[in-house]
Amino acid sequence: MKFLKTYGFHLMVLAVISELILPFVLGAFYPDYSQLSMLISSFGEDKSPVRMAFKIWVIIDGLLFLMTIPAFFQRFKTTSTFLAKALAVMLAIFGIGDCIITGLFDRSTEYSGVNIEDLIHDYASGAGFVALLIGTALLFKLYSLEEKHFMVTIIPIIFVISCVLMLLFALPKIPIIDQLHVPYRGLWQRANLFFLYLPFLLAAIESLSTQKEGH
């Protein structure tokens, strides 16, 4: 546990970088893969040539996110124990829901009916996205209590951009609005993920900077 408290923020930086480069690395081994239109979950589908690599990669990333929890809790518990615990729960939901569960449960391209694995995959991933949004709001509140002006200024901007990008990504799944046929769903997903991760990446860098100054 001491190791995780000490190096948890390093692991967060590693996890975010890993998540962001994943589609570009695996896309190089997936013939005719389109980063603009195809979803990241396509790497885990039945006929994907990189299916096993994707599953292992996202499960490892999920474990990395879980391993950052002690550091985040240690960092913010003196600011607000309740908010620090809530932030830890949100990180756990994301690490388990959007990474580990989506790595264990595949999305099928061959089954036309209601597939329980597809439902678990989609709902777990959705829960993970929402958890990161809630986590971003919690970070804003924690930094407000600490009066960290840069973080209090930048996090709301990131939050609004994340919500807009999440809406663009989700449009094809929303009744009536789906008729708009907004293109480049893969692009919105990747941009959305970047801005969802950004507050936690900034928090990790800020905390590492504070630790360095403390020494």
C-alpha cells in the first residue's frame, strides 16, 4: 500500500498515456481500421485481428487505474475525507467498468438479437464514463476547498467540453436525435476520452509537483 501511495500518481500518468495510445498502436495492426469512424471497442469484437491484445491491454489499464486510488485518497483525505472516498469510488467504477469488464465481455458482431455480453459491455462502459464525469466534479470541489485557482479555473472548462463531446458520441444511441446522422463517432469518442482523462492527469502532475516541492 505504501508503494501505491507513493507511486500512484506515476501510475495514473502511465494509465492515461496507455489509454490514449491504445487505438493508434492497435490500429496499425488492424487492416482498414478507421480512427475517425470506428469505435475503440471494435478492437475487441469477434473478428478483430487484435482481439486478445486489446482485452489484455484494457484489463491492465483497469488495474493501473485501481492502483492509483490509494494515492488519490491519501492526497485529498485531509481536504475532505468524504469527497476523497467518493473520488476513490468513482475511480474504482471506471477502472472496473470501462476497462476490466469491457475487456472480459466482448461485443459480438455476429449475433443479431439481444446479447447479454453486449449489454454488460455497453452499460459497464457507460457507467465508467459517467463515473469519470462525477470524479471531475469531485476534483473541482476538492480543489475549490484548497483554493487551487488554476485547477478551479481549468476543470469546469474541461468538464463542459467533455459533456459536449460525450453528447456527440452518444447521439446515434439517442432516439429521434439519432436521425441527424452525426459522422466521425470514433473521433468524438477519442476526443471525449482525452478530456475525461485530462483532469486526473492534471491532478496527478499537480500532486507530483507538490510532492517534489515538499522534498
